[in-house]
Amino acid sequence: MSTEAADTSTSSQKGGPWIPLESNPEWATKLGVAKLLGMVSQPVKALLLIYPITADVEKKRKEDDEKLKQEGVSPNADSTVVWIEQKISNACGTIGLLHALLN
């Protein structure tokens, strides 16, 4: 028996791209978000809203973080909330799903 561990690394660990979950914003736009939400069975425990981060969105987030810092509020004020920072390209759906499940 070999004492070497099996290679369980994924392409993302080797620097390759993460395979994205299916997301088609044109479909959601054509049908309408309100109509889509009406098709979801109730009660709803989580809703994933995935949208592209633009330079304007990132600028606003940094401004909000700075404002909270000046007010003495920590961005991590609620210790019961699990937050996973996305560091892998195209993993937004997976990270969002993990947030929904863990919180």
C-alpha cells in the first residue's frame, strides 16, 4: 500500500478557473424578479441575488465601510453571521449558497 495521499486538488487549487453555476440575467430580466419570486414556494429561508461588482459598487462599499469605521461600528459586529470572502473567480453562486446554508 502506498503511503502517498491521493491527489484531491481541484483545478481552482491549481490556478484554473472555477466552473460557474448557471446564471442567466437576461432570463430573469425578461420574466421580472417579482414574478420569479412569486414562483418560489413559501416560506423562504434565503434568497441569492448575484450581480456584477462594478467600480461604482466597489467605491460605494468602501465609502460605507469607512463611514462605519468612523462611527466605531465593526463590519463584523454580529459574531453569529458566517462570512466567506470570495477569492476564486466565478465562484459567486457557490459562495452565496454556502452563506445561505451556514447562516
